[in-house]
Amino acid sequence: MLFGNKIKQLREEKKLFQRQLAAALEIDTPMYSKIETGSRMAKRTQVIALAKLLSSDRDELLTLWLADQIINIVKDEKKLADRALDMAKKEKL
């Protein structure tokens, strides 16, 4: 949960409460808490909003968010994950 750890760190550095960010994202505090703990994925638009709210690099947060999604997809495919990731790297996007 790379993304969740990072936004928690940034939130704590800015001395903000989860409820403040939840309100800014127009979600409830328990939902925001789940994003920080990694039990729920944020939407891309929420990641961009959090980057602004936390005065953080947008691309860094999007990269961490995307990495978490990739990890979630391949976590149960230990034998094939590396090969699939290598193939994906070679594919032109």
C-alpha cells in the first residue's frame, strides 16, 4: 500500500485530520481511512485532488497509486508475475 502510506505521511506532516481530507473529497471519514489503509482504492480523480490538497507531486502520487493496482493484480501470480511484467514493459503503450 504504497499510496496509502504516502498520503498518511503527508497528512500527518501537515497536521490534518482524516475527516478534513474526506470532506474535501466529498466522501465519509471511514471511506478515506480505508484508502489510507489500502483496503479500498482511491479513484484517479481523488488521487489528483489529494496531490493538490497535500501540496504533493501529482505524478508521484499517481505512480504510487498505479503501482498499488499492479501489485494487487499480480500478487497471487508469483510464478507468472515477473514474466508478465517483463512482457508489459516491452509492449509499446
